[in-house]
Amino acid sequence: MASVQQNRQIRYGITEPISLGGPTELDVIKTKALENYLQDAGLYESNEEALRREEVLGRLDEIVKTWIKKISRDKGLSDETVEQANAKIFTFGSYRLKVHGPGADIDTLCVGPRYATRGNGFFGELHRMLSELPEVTELHSVPDAYVPLMGFKLNGVSIDLLYAKLPLWIIPEDLDLSDDSILQNADEQTVRSLNGCRVTDKIFRLVPNIQSFRTTLRCIRFWAKKRGVYSNVSGFLGGINWALLVARICQLYPNASPNMLVSRFFRVYTQWRWPNPILLCSIDEEGSSSLGLQVWDPRRNPKDLLHKMPIITPAYPCMNSSYNVSASTLRIMTGEFQRGKDICAAMEGNEADQWDTLFEPFGFFEAYKNYLQINISASNVEDLKKWRGWVESRFRQLTLVIERHTCDMLQCHPHPHGFQDDSRPLQCSLFMGLQRKQGVTAVGGEPFDIRRTIEEFKQTVYGYTLWSPRMEINVSHVMRRSIPSFVFPGGVRPLRNSKGTWDSKRSSEQRVSSTGSSSSTITSCESKGGKKRKLGGDETFTDQLRNSKRVAVSVHVENGEDGSPNSSVESICSAPMKELCTKVEYDPINKDVGESHPVEKIATPQASLSQESEEVEDNFGFRNQVVKQIPSKDAFSKGAVEVEELEDVPTQQPVVTHKASVQLQKPIIKLNFTSLSTINAKNLRAY
């Protein structure tokens, strides 16, 4: 109770809170049920594992202290300096936030003095020392990464180790990384390496209730992984992004219990007006020491205007932590926010919780008819590991180039993880779902020709500095019914669209609603040859979306228990940021309950899981051919590539008219793929 009273007097964040209300008895019960659910789901490590991690971190600290003394002696420094030589280990990320699960990596930072260089010192001598220790396994270095690091296992615990070289001769044991002056004269890589620790510590100071924050974040991380939107490298959000989103909700509802924070998380971000930025505090443009480092600012940095979903780190220099997000991945996440909001709203009206429904895994291989399959292969396990890591780091670029080359008309859904075929140990596969943007007609029946797009992606991938001739990628177009069985649990393809899932029920409701409200509309279309083609149940629904206008909904502003209204919708957009928002029109969010405000809802509904029969798929005329990929990057230097002519296909051009009585033909995805190889080239065209 004292904490609640304190939070009524302190403002967290850049705006007033939406609600100061505390938990009811029912909220306490529901929060306990949520914690038990997360416990049963295996999200908490055992006491034995926690103790083991602490021992591993202690051992790592001993190793770096031994390393720095050796470096100081090798540099010929004085005996006094050698005696005082010190390096210090810090943790950050999920482990520092205490939301990690069993077997999770520990993100660590080694801070060293000015004479311990990153090249010869960290990636040289320290790497050598680690390689000679029997308790260290799977050691690898990534010195050219945006944030350089070493990865390894120490006594079986996975460690990601970064390095920051400070302009100090002696690193004190009580070093405070939150002081901006620590960035003085630091190189760019050091600033990035320090950012993880500085952001984590700043989050702790900016949330009103750390325990509620942790429980809520653990829940949201679990949900994001189940729904396939937890992957920074694929264009979704990673650990720090989700932490910042949850922290903002904790600021807006400082006294709420975790069960309500989860519900408000989905409610707020369903209505958030992207690209309005998420800010936990005002952006410090200069730093306490006037360091002049570049911060996120669309007024000065044109590239910042291109960011789709800015989530700004609170520590100086403030950066956009979610620059990887694309138009397609933002659409997918917005749809998932909407789904979460609907489920939580249903739970609020019932005493029985539906956490199983919220955490229901997303049926990725049921959601689309068309997929790209990228097979990655190498000559040995070590090369495959490096090659796979590189291709996965470039995977989001494929989404970006497809969006750019099709003007966002072809939407992409990258799967956040790769798949391993046990029968082919030196090959793994990535997948991407494809669909035409809803409400957009196929003008003239023309297909999407993404041959150049695929070629551009491959050229980027084959630019890998450690590439060898046996490292290959093979891109193919597969339909839903042809997805390989190794992607499914146990290698068994599940029955399509189980009627018991929330997604399938909502999909059915949408189809029934759309067909029921337009039963007198066109149910078949004539092809050029005069034959009729059966349309899917969502035919008229697509047309309705295309012809419909945006609908305003009434939302409300919650009042505090004292009866006074809290922050208005306008004030949620921080005053310093209003000038940054002039190029787009948005209110950042809607409020919960109370006074009514008309606000336009911007969430894109989750793409329906198709239940159309295979007959309908055949009527669309899709044909599946594997794209044989070039055997090596030397093929890029051979000039023009022979491409087999694509046959003409009779299609009916949709009649575009403004008359409401005329129905438009359903958008049809047509994809052109072709091999870039000059030998045995094949065309792939899906009609």
C-alpha cells in the first residue's frame, strides 16, 4: 500500500499516467494464476542452475583479471600499475533484468583500461587464453559485428562477451556505467558495447514497480516467442525492445498488477500511432557532459524518418532499438497486438482465465498459400554454422527488397527461426510467407516478378567475407500443401486449421460475417475462356476491405481514484517530440475508460488462417517449381544470364469502376521466379 501511495506522487515517464488505480482482490488472484502458469511453463530456472550461473560469472571475472595483468606486464608497465591492473565484468539483457529462463545465454560486458586494445588484447590474447581452458567450449569471435563479441560456453553456460575500452589507466571496482562522462573519448564500438548495460540500468530507474515489470515482461516475452514475433534479426523485436515496450506500460499504469499490465499492453499498442516513438524519458541531445554523440532525431537525421516502429533507448546516446522493423513485420505485430487485446478483453469478463489461448502457437505454415524456402548448405558443420549465421543476419534484407520492388504490394512474413532436416545434416532452411496486400487488385492479371529481387538478395549474401565455394543457398517457391514435413514437430504434418484454436474460430467468424452480409453478391467469375471459377469464402470480405472507409471508435480516458482526469491523449506525445511528428498524422494512443474521445483505430487485423479447399488453390493455377540456385558466387561475374521465356497465361483483367454494384475480382498472387544459373535454368511462375 505504501508503494501505491508513493506512485501516486511520483510521475514516471514523459506523460501523466493513464490510471493510478491499484489491483483489486480479483486482480491479485489472477496475477497469482498467471505466475503459476509461467512457472508450469518452465520459464523459471532452478535454484541449482541460478547458483551455477553465479559461479560461472565469478570464474569469468577471475579469467579477465588474470588476462589484464598479463597485458599490463607485456606492455612493460610499472610494477605498481601491474598490481593495480583491473578488468571488470558486468551483465545486461535478460539475465540482468532477471527474466531469463533455463539454458538462456548470459549477456556480459568486459570493461578494460586504455592499454588493453580490442584487436590484439581482447580478440587476441584473451581469445587465446580462453581457447586453452578445458572448461571453455564452442569458442568463436565476431570482431566485425556491429557490436563485436566473443561467444563461448563456460562450464556449459552460454556466454556472449562484449568489450569496452575506457580511457582510464585503472578500472575501479565501484565503476558506475550510468555516468555519461564514461563515454568521454570512447570509440564508437565501445559506446555500442556499453549501451546494453546503461539501458538495462536506466530501465530499472524508470519503472515504478520492478517485480510487476519483471512478471509482465516474462509473460510478454513468452507470448512473443509463441506467436513468432520474437526475433530482432528477422525484423521483429528482440529482448530489449519488448522490455522497453513493457516498461512504458508500467509507467502508464504505475500501480497495476501484472495481469492488468498484460491486458493494457495489448490495448495500448493496438491503438498506438506508429511511427510515433516509444519514449521512457525525454531524449537527451547532448549528454550531461556535452559529448555531442548522435542521437535519434528525425529532424536532423533523414534516415530516422524511415523507421517504422521507433522504440528509443533511454540512456544517452538515445537510439532506435527497433530499426530492423519493416512494413510487413510491423503489420504482423500490429495484428498480434489486436489478437492479444481481444483475448485479454474476453478474460476480463470471465473468472476463468484463458492463458492457454493467449499463448497458442502461431500456425505459420497454415497461414499462407505461398512460401519462399531458402535452403542453406555447406561442406562441413563449422562452415554451415558460420554460413547460416550470416544468411540469417541478411534474411530481413530479403523482406526489405521485396517490399521496395513491389511498392509494399507483396507482403512478407519471415519465420523467425530456421529448420534442420535430420536427413541432411549439412543443410538448414528458412521460410517466408507471402501474400498480396489486402484490398489491392492484380492490375491486368500481372504477376509479381521478383527475379531481380532474389538476385539482389543473393548478391548481398554471397558478399560474405568468409565465403567458400561449397557455401550455397537455394531459393524455391513452395505452396502450403508442399511444405516439407521436417518443419513440423516430430516430422508429422498436423491437420489443417483445427477448429479448436482461437485463430481458426476468428477466421471462421470473419468469413461467415463477410459472406452472410453479402449473400447476393457475385460468387463466381468468368475466366477469359468462359469457364467459371469458384471463389474462396473471403472473396467479398476482401472487396469490402478495399471499398470500406476507416471507422472511428469511441474510447475513454481513465480517471484516477481521486476523480481527477489523468493525462490527455494529446499529452501522451511528449512536447519535445511534437516537432518530429509533423510529417505524419497520428495521435499516439487511445485511453481506456471514462471520457469519450473519437480516435481512429489503426490496427491491421491478423491475416485470417485460410480454410479454402485445395480445389480453390488449384483453381488459382499455382505451379510449384524449384529454383535451382547458382553454385558459387563466381557466377555473378559471367555477365548476362539466359532466362527461359515465360508462357503467356490467359487471365481476366479486373473491371475497375466506382459503381458499388460491380464486384472486383479477388487479388491473385502471381509470382515469377527464375534461376540465375545459365545451366538447366527453370522458370517458376505461380498463377
